[in-house]
Amino acid sequence: SLVMLVFRDEKSEDDELKSWAFWHSRQHSAKQRILDADTKNSIGLVGCIEEVSHNAIAFYWNPLDGPAKISVAVQCLSTDFSNQKGVKVRSNSRSS
């Protein structure tokens, strides 16, 4: 099975590649991954978890042995893909 982190809003392939390149350019290590698996809390896997790319992992499991569970950590915030930082807050100020 393959677990892949993708953008919720559909983007063109070119825009998606630009977004990932922007994210990578802001990381302190070229080996930084956006998706990591927690092998200690995963069950039912056969063999090792393979790091396919910075946003994807692959693993094998046998459905005859029962269900598999894999725990993953997403290592980013939505603001990591934007030059703007912080959360926009809408102000409802009124003057009397």
C-alpha cells in the first residue's frame, strides 16, 4: 500500500511541483520529509516501510493476517507553502 500526502485543492502538476520546491527551499535539511511513519505504533506490516519520496511511503501487509495500522506524522503547516505567515483574523470593530 502507498500513503501519500497531497494538496486538498486540485492543482496542476506544474503548480504542485512549484509548491513542493518552495517547501523544500525553506527546510533546514535537504533530507527533510513531510510525511514520517511511526513504526513503533504501526501493526500488521510485513517488512520495512519504504520512503518513496518526501511526501509518500510504501508498505506491505497481508490481509489474510488481519488489518494493518500505520501511524504517520505530517511535518508541516499550511503556512509552510506561503510567503505569508500567521493566521488572518477578521476584525469586527464598530465605532459608537
